[in-house]
Amino acid sequence: MRLRIQRTAFPRKTLILTDTPRPDCPDCDGVGAIEYPYGDYDTGEYAGSNWDPCTCWHEARRWLLLPLPSLPRWLRRRRRDADPWGPGYSDEPPF
């Protein structure tokens, strides 16, 4: 079992300890799943892929470590007229 720490945001911000696929697995090459592409029955063209989980990894194996605090509503300040990419700078003169 190879464990790593991961941050999730749903349903609440938390740190979890999760299992990762074995990197030297001969079946999935460390991806954690085996891809099965399939084609359309009539034309034979590629129509998508199915993924079956590999036996070297259990996706549902995770443990909650620490719930992260969220800011209270009165501290969350958002200016609706502000530029989302940062402060608005301009090359134009002020007059």
C-alpha cells in the first residue's frame, strides 16, 4: 500500500490519506486502471473507452485526517467590480 496526503474540497475542505496505485504493477503500469477501448458496432470506428480498476489499488480506501477550517462569512470580502486577475493597471494617463 502506497499512501499520500490529498486535499479535498467537497463536501468540506479536508486533508485525507489515500491509497495510490503500485507504480511497478505489470497489469496497469502504475495508472490504477486498465483501459478497454471499444468501437461502434456498425462502422467499427473508435467510440470511447472503458476503465476497469486494477487489483493493485483500491480507490475507496481513504481516511480522513483533518478537517480544514473555513473563513467566517464576515471575513470573506469580495469586490464585485474588481478585476478577477488582480488589481487593474492601465497604461493611460489619469487625465
